[in-house]
Amino acid sequence: MTIDERLERLTERHEALTQSVEMHEKRFEEIGEKIRTLAVIAEQNQVRAGETQAGMTQMQAGMTQMQAAMTRMMDSIGSLEI
């Protein structure tokens, strides 16, 4: 194999490697974008989960108040029957 053939072969390999690196860089950029998008979605879901938890806590407090009111009403009804 002559030096010119070797140089040609090395040049071809170099070009192929350069194209491969460029493709990988583009793919890594795409993956980075998707990760950033997922991070935003995760943050939004975390906010929603907090809002849902707060709503559930309020509902539980309301149910406790209703139960206490019903107990008082039942006691009042019970005292009327005596």
C-alpha cells in the first residue's frame, strides 16, 4: 500500500468519524431538549400535586366539620325523644 493510498484511507476514516461525531452531537442536543421538556413537565406536575393535596386537606377539614355538626344534630334529636 502506497503512502498516497494510506493518506486517502486515513482521510476517509477521518471524514467518517467527523460525520459520526456530528450526528452524535446533534442527537445529544435533541436528548438535552427532551430532558429539559421533561423537567418542566415534572415541575408542573409537582405544583399540581401540591394543589391537589391542599384541596384534599380542605375537603377533609370540611368533612370533619360536617361530622361534628351531624353528631350535634343527632344529640339534639335524641334529647327531644326523652
